[in-house]
Amino acid sequence: MKALYQKIRILSGKNYGLYKSLAEKPWDFGDFVLEFIHVQGDPYAPPSRVILKAALSTLGYASEWGGSFERRLALSDFLYRKLGRLVQERFPGKDAAVLFDSAGPEMLVRNSLWIDNGEIRVCLQVRLPGEGRKIQAEPAAEILTMVLPDLVSAGLYFSKADEPQMLEHYRVLAERKEILEQLDTRGLCAFVPDGAVLPRASGLSEMPLEGAVPFASPAEMAVTLDVCGRKIRGMGIPKGISVITGGAFHGKSTLLQALTRAVYPHVPGDGREGIVVDETALRVGVEDGRSVRGTDLSMFVRDLPGGISTKDFNTLSASGSTSEAANLLEAMEAGARTFFIDEDSSAVNFLIRDMRVRKLLGDEREPLIPLTDRIRELASAGMNFILVAGACGDYLDIADNIIVMANYRAECARFNEAAAALVPAGMPVKRPFVAYMQPLQKFVRPASAVERQVKVKLAGDTLLQIGFLVADTSRLVTLVDKQQRFGAGFMLLNMLQNAASNAEGDSPADSVAGAAQKLCDTICNVGFRNLPQGMSREMSLPRAVDIACVAFRLTAAKR
């Protein structure tokens, strides 16, 4: 600390660019080390980035907290939220000297705070003060040698008072892991515990609604799981085809939304922390105008007028039904096995085909094959569907299970433990990773001659840009925030730049989803530190299935 203080004092009044000399070496603060990842070029540039590293044992934590993935995630997430609150309390203004992102209710692997190999690493943004183009040494020294140590002391050291909350975080993750292991053996694709609070305070809030009706399982679908030494009762949704129906505003979409967000663990007190679903689950819906490249749509779209084949379909602006067909087939290719569908966000002619229209036109004049015609085959092939249907009554005849929502209470109208089987449909072929990525590589380059790195940016909240490639991620609702979108972007940048080094073959890593899964597994272990540019901005880890779905949406930017 003393060495850094003296270094800053020497720079007093000198050219602002000399701040970059602080990045020449790490600075020892005793219990932790401070390093500069990036130093801003002037007072008005994006903030500098610093990383603080300390051994867990030095901060007072037992060695077990650096062990299993669940332990590390629980402690990382708890400390992330605690440190975030401290930074916000100390620097509430827009032009704060120290910045640290807030978190939603999901517990995720985040590069801003992660634990591996018995070490905790925290990445913060710091605005280095200057007057014009001159260094202001006194406030800079205060931020770096007083404020940051204070934040570390208050936010990261072990506190006996925090231990119950830390253990609650771990309990949620440990129980989730055991429930996931039991889903398959029980023939389930989802579990909703009794007492869960599904409604949110508002459409713009992730806070649970006060006074909401707690979830209670219908007797026919109730299961009791023995989890971590205690029994948990709730609704088990069997594999196959399940329909959620009921009147408007009675909780159909609320239940589906809770299931969709449950692909990630939630913090204690969220109300949805006990909901567990198949980890590959994706929500599928209409996506007018999305690009499609080389996807085989023949399962849902026959050859188009003029003899145009749909086995290798390409378009820069897909129609509603075509986009939903592509979304479902690409999700299967990406490894998803459970699909959430809401009729309100779907193309009607993708979901159903009216019998009178079918009789009038016949198959020869209608290229679209509705999901009703294929869903049973897909279920026989191991795909699971949970659909909200308030108007599409055709699915009531097809469903294995029917859940009726009435005043936010679930009732069971049909329950079959074993789904009826048909001859399985042919599954989408997984396209080779290298072959799919190579045509995109020419667009992965810096925006100008003076830039040395390919930039990953977001236009608005959801349009992801990687060099001269773009992907609209607005309908990928399992990417829950900007941090995950940046995570997907930087991981795809890494995959694109290294595609040539991946040999083709029969290994799962040769598919787009396989390559994404391999990278996700690495980051779950060591965090983002080994990913090029992995500490360049706040990001969190998406699932491999989401990364693959972003890859399928990549197209050259319009210029």
C-alpha cells in the first residue's frame, strides 16, 4: 500500500497518461494484491479496471468454501451482493469514483467476483481523478489506498454474522443439485415446491409479490423428494407434453415464466429458489425478422413454391412461423430437451392448423406443418413440452398432462405417468463447429486500423455486436441481463477466433453446442481469467445452449 501511495504522489500534477505506469506491476496490500487490468486514457474515458486478489484463508474462510462448485458459487454470489451494496451506499451518484454492478435474483458465475484455487478475485471500475490533462494525486491516492481497502475490509472478510446467510445460499444450491439428480430417475422435467411464490411485484420488478397466493401442488401431481436430509413436497411435471390452461389473468403465464427463469438457481427469499427444471430448457416463440443460416426446416416446412428446398434454409428476415420453427429446431440442435411455449408469443399457424382450412387447401398448397402434427413424435424422441394454451384447444387432446390455473391455484385435469409413444421423429443434425463458424470469421476483425482488439458491444440492451457480426438476442429470454449477453459475446468471439484449431470428428466438441459446453466447463472451474478479454468488462456465464442459440443468430452487420 505504501509503495502505491508513494508512486501516486510522484505523479502529482503530471500528464494524465502517466497513470498507465500504475499497471506495470501488482501492488501488495498485505492481505490482498491490487492489479490494474486497464487504465483509462483521460478523465472522461470509460473507468479504469482493477482486480483485487486474496487467499480465502487470509480473509478468514474455512477451506471448504473453496471446494465444490456449489460452495464456491454460494460464497461468490453472497459476497458479490454484499460488496455491491457497500459500493452503492458509499458512491450512490452517477459519476461515482468506484463502480460495481448490481445483480438480479439469479446466482451466476460472474467475472466481477469469483473463487477458484482457494483465491478470491474481485474486479471493480475506478474513475481516476484528473484536472484537465493533469493527474490529481491526493484524491487518486485516497481512492486506491484508503477506499478500496475499506471496501475489502467491510465486504470480503469473513464475518460470523454473515455465516447463516452464506449457508442459506449454499443450501439452495445443494438442494437444487440433488433435485436435478432425482428429476430424471423420477421421470420428471420440472419440480415446483409447495409454498413457492411465483408472481412478481410488477412487470418491471423481480421482487416477489407481497400477499401472493403460495403455490400448492394438485394432489394428482404431488411428489415428495428426500433432499439433503429433509422432505420437500411439490408438483412434479412428468416428461412428455404438459399443457397449462385456464382463464385470462389466472396465473398460466406466471407459472410458465417462473419455470423459464428456474433454469438458473435463485437467491434465498426470491420465492422461486426451490423451483428446478431440466437445465437444458429453453423458451421458444415467434421471432419475426430474424436471420436463419443453413438450418434444416423440413420437419415443419415442406419445400416452398418454385421447388425451393427447406433442408438448408437461409434468410435474412424470417416470417413468424418460419422463425419459430427455426428457433425450435436450432434449440434441439443446441442440446435443449425441454421447451416452454406460450401461445401469446407464438405464431398461430406454427402451433395449429384449423381443420376447415386444412380441408380446403390440403397439404399440397400449404408448406407449413403445425406443431400439433409433430409434437407427439418429438415427445417419443425424448423432447418435453410445457405449453400455455388458453385458446389453442387442439393441445388438450394431445397432452399427457393438463394443469388448470384458477385464481393462481393449480388443479390437475389430466395426469399420465407414462407418455404415449410413436415412432420418433428424426432429430436435427448437429452442424460441425468449424464448418459453421468459418464463413463468419472474415467479419471478426477490429472496426478500424488503429484498434488492436475485436470489440464486443451491445446496441441497446439486446443487439449483440462482435466485430462486424450482429445477433438479435431480444427473444432469448434465458439470457437474463446485459452481463450474460456480454458473456455470450466474448465467449463466441473466443470460439470464432479459435475455430480453425478445432479438428472435425465425432467428438461432441465438434458441434457448436459442444464447443460452447467445453468453454463453459472451463469457466465454471477457473472463472473468466483465462478467456482473452475475459476481465475487460462485467460479464456472467450463460449456458452452453444459450451460447449456441446466439451463434445460430449471428449474421453480417448491415453497412
